[in-house]
Amino acid sequence: MATHAGESLTASEGPAVRVEGLRRSFSEAGGVLNGLDLTIERGEFVALIGRSGSGKSTLLRALAGLDRSVSGSGVVEVPERVSVVFQDSRLLPWRRVLDNVVLGLSGADARARGLEALAEVGLGGRDQAWPHQLSGGEQQRAALARSLVRDPQLLLADEPFGALDALTRIKMHKLLENLYAAHHPAILLVTHDVDEAITLADRVIVLVDGVVGSDIRIDLGATRSPGDPRFASLRAQMLAELGVVESVEEEVA
Amino acid sequence: MATTAVEAPIVGAASEKVTDKRVVRRRLGPGPRIPGTLWIGPVLLLGLWSLASATGVLDPRTLSEPWVVVETAQRLIADGRLPEALATSAYRAALGLVIGVGVGLALALVSGLSRVGEALIDGPVQVKRAIPSLALMPLLILWLGIGEPMKVITIALGVLIPIYIHTHNGLRGIDSRYAELAETVSLGRGAFVRHVVLPGAAPGFLLGLRFAVLNALLALVVVEQVNATSGIGHMITLASSYGQTEIIVVGLVVYALLGLVADGIVRFTEGKALAWRRTLESH
Ligand SMILES: Nc1ncnc2c1ncn2[C@@H]1O[C@H](COP(=O)(O)OP(=O)(O)O)[C@@H](O)[C@H]1O
Ligand SMILES: [Mg+2]
């Protein structure tokens, strides 16, 4: 994933995402986000980890503009084309797969682009299936196709593989890597899986107490293996940030 | 009374049959459809009626013989009375149905999509719901007279309520996550209604439509007995005063066919429109 440095940054006039002093709270008692600052460069792949309830989804929803009813303040700058992938595929059950992928698109070539996107995520030939006829992994592929067909400058993904089994998840990692290499959007991937974050991202951000607790650059090259000692030490560092003591840490290191 | 003698052996035979418990346990759903089962009951009933008439158990003055009914129907078709009456009644019911469905659907959409709309519409409809449509007839007759408008509006009022209630229910039951999705793919208001609201509310609407069809038929029967000068109801009322049971039965059969055809159309539409659903019905 680290093979893209410098590419397509020349034409840019600034970062893809700029967040300054972002505050969000659901109650008088305390904020979920407490003055968070974050910058994501164009084409940069950032993973966001944090404990359950730490505000990862709240941040992502703020970036997606889905939190109009939430009280808060701060600066949020995002590109024009933003796509969101949720933990559930959120396919409309009453629309066939292709119609879901091109939902809201206009133009004569919309369907052709939809078919292309489906082929790209490995769902060629399933365009006329109903969502319920797809497996969980396939539904998530369709959701990826739906976000990619919009040619996003920023892809927001909230635990997109969280509900999938381990084997399917590994396949989806490969797919996401390939899609990222081909389209190069900026990506903010929310995950609770530290290994997933280290495997996929250029940078991992740990959300602690409503601000960026640490911001860790991953310089492991394109092929990353959990067996790599550097991988293991990154994982230990992140788990420590999350307040988890890893018992097998010594053995690996 | 006499029919019990005919029924008794059948009941006895059924109770002697050993039920295979494994079949019951095999699956929790009702199992695959058995073709033609819909017709077993009616055919059996028809057989009983023929038998009772042929043996003289059933007095023709109480209920005409099935073959007399068939002859009468043929005669009524040949002289054009039945087609004309049917056309009048079907037109009335269809017009009331269309108006009721349109208004009910529009009210449900306005009330389901805006809080202001709900505040204005939901209350009055719930109050109207508590008053049976047929109870409003005296008032409608006073306002509109006994002509076609009164008849069609009475039918429409009966149709409107189930359409509104079930569509509104369906609308409110749509997962809000789909609204969120619509926002992330920048759907406009119109596209949102077309892609999310209408299909999401369709199961509720179609359920409402089945009730609406029944209500339309019920209202049709009642309005046609109030000073109707045409239609199936008029034909029946006339036959009643002359003691022509065969014509009454023909009228009843036509009402039944109207109901069955309408219900069949709704079911067929349901099957087509809700193909995306996995339910006990389809598996
Ligand atoms: N709509 C909401 N109403 C009230 N509280 C909420 C709402 N959404 C999230 N919260 C609260 O905000 C906190 C952060 O939630 P969230 O961003 O979903 O966490 P994460 O995604 O990191 O698990 C949690 O304590 C949660 O209970
Ligand atoms: Mg979350």
C-alpha cells in the first residue's frame, strides 16, 4: 500500500480532508469528540482505530455530513465526491444489485459504469440478482462497487469488514488493496482490528478521549506480514494505546 | 339439517386417517404449495348443493338448483341484462377503488414524509377510521343525493382507510438507515421517494389494497341496495321481490367472481412487486 507516494499530488491544491477543533456531544455530560484535529492527504490511506464507543463512527459521520442533528462545532473540509461504506452493506432489498450500484447516478453510461464496477469487485454476472441472494461478503463487494462507481476523492468506511468471517475478510483486504491501487482515493477506514489497520493503511490514527491519541506512520512496504517483527511491535504499540496488554507480545518479539 | 347426513361419513373418514407426525415436524414453514388446493372447498360445496337439489332435500323456493342457476345465467347473458349490470357495478367499484386508493396513498405519503402533514392528516383519518364508512351514508345521501356520486364516494371512503393505515405503517417501518444511505449517494427528494419510500412502503400498501378491495365490494353491495336503478344489486333486489332465487344466486356468484378476480389481481401484483422478499409464501 505504500507504493503510491508522490503520485497525483502535484495537481492538488491541498489535503483531501482537513478537520480542526471538531467537537461533538450527545449529552450535557461530556463530548464524544473534544477538539479533534486531523489532516488526510489526497490519495492517502488512513486507518482509524479506537475502543468501542470512542467516537470513531461519530467522526466518520461528521466527515460524511450525516450528523446534522448532533450538537458540535469545528471545521470540516472534505472533497466534493465522498463515498461511504457502512458495516452493513445497506443495499436496498427491493432493488437488483446493479440498480443498487448505480443508485442516484444519472447519465447514459451509468449502467455501463455500474457493470464495470461490479466486474471489478468480482461480481460480474450477478448484476440482476436480488441483494438477499448474495452472501455477506458479496453484499459488501456490491457496496464497494456502489461507492467506487461514483469515483470518490474520499472513501469513508466504517468497519466495512466487521461482520464478515476471517477468510472472507482476508479476501476483502486484497480487494480493497487492488481497488485502492487502481483508483487512489483518500481513504479513512474505521476498524477495531489492529492487524487490518497495519496491513492496509499508510497511517494509523488512534482515537483516545475524543482527540487523536497517536498518529503512527506505517513504513512496512507493499507486502506486510504479521510475522514481521516490525509489524508485531507496531501492533503492540497500538494495543498499548488502546489499553490492551498483549500476552503473546514477548513471544513474537 | 338434512345436510348433516351427507357430511357425517366424510368427517368420520377424516378422523380415522392416521396423521404422519414427521410431516408436521419436517419443517416449520407451511411447506410447498399443493396445486389446486384452492378449489377443493368450493367444488365440494357445489357437489353437496347439487346432491341436495337432485334428491329434493333442498326446496327450489329456498335455493334454486345449480343447473337452473346456470341456465338463468346463460339467459341473462344472452339478453344482455347481466353484462350491463356487471359493467355498471364493476365501473362503480373500480371508480371508487381508484379514487380511494389515490387519495389514501397521497394522504399516507404526505403524512408519512412530513411531521406537519402527519399532524394535519393522521388525526382526522384515525377519527374517520372509527366511524364505519357505511354509517356515513345517510349524511352522504343528504349531501349528494342517491345518484352515482354518493355511491362512488361511499366506496372510495371505505377504500381510503385501509390504504392509508397500511401504507402509513409501511412508510414508518422503513429502516432509517436507508434514508442515511440516500443522503450519502445524494438522492434528491423525488428519487428518494421513488427508490426508497414507495418500494419500502409497497408491502404495507399491497396489504392495504387487499382489505380495500374487500371494503369496496362490501360498500358496493350496500350502495346498490339503496335506490339503485342499475347494477348487480338492482338485479338482485328486483329478483328478491319476485322470489326469483335463481337470479339472486347468479347475482351473488357475480359478486363473488368480482371479489375473486380483484383479489387475484392484487395477489398477482403482490407476487410481481415483492419478488425481492423472502417469505414463507415463496419458499
Ligand atoms: N445517536 C446517538 N445518540 C446518543 N449517543 C450516541 C449516538 N451515537 C453515538 N452515541 C454515543 O457516542 C459515543 C461514541 O459512539 P460511536 O462514535 O458510535 O463509537 P465507536 O464507533 O467508536 O464505537 C458512544 O458513547 C455512544 O453511546
Ligand atoms: Mg462505530
